[in-house]
Amino acid sequence: MEKYNIFAKLKHTNIAKRGKKLWRGLKDKTEWEQKAIKQMEEYNKAVKEYEANGGSNSVAKRRKLANKLASKKAKRKDSSEEEEDDESV
């Protein structure tokens, strides 16, 4: 525990900088990169299983909302262009 006491007084930005420095100092990162790949595969598998079992369709909801907002923005743009045309006449 003593070696982690240096982080007790640091701000989170300083901790992140320290972590970046430690990561860059590692010579062999393959062990950690392999673990990250394995965990990402497990995560993706769990997400697919969750969605297949009727889990959240929040991605679909976000896409629908984004499309709705984009269409509203396009309509506003079209109406503002029409107003400019009317004003110039």
C-alpha cells in the first residue's frame, strides 16, 4: 500500500499523466494488449447477447433521435432559405 500513497495528494489529471508516463515506460506491452483484446471480445459478446435477449435498444433510439433532429434542422434550413428568397423579392 505504501507505493500508492503518492497518489493520495494528486489531482486526477496528475494521476492520468503519471499513468501515461508509466505506460510509455513499459518495454513489453503485449501482455496488457492481449488482455485488453480478450476483455473487449468478451464485452462485445456480452452486449450482443444482451441485445439478442431483448436488451436495451438505446442505439436504435439514439439513431432515431439523431435522424429526427437532422430532419428538423433540414426543415429549418429550407424555411430560412425560403424566407431569404421572399425578402429579396
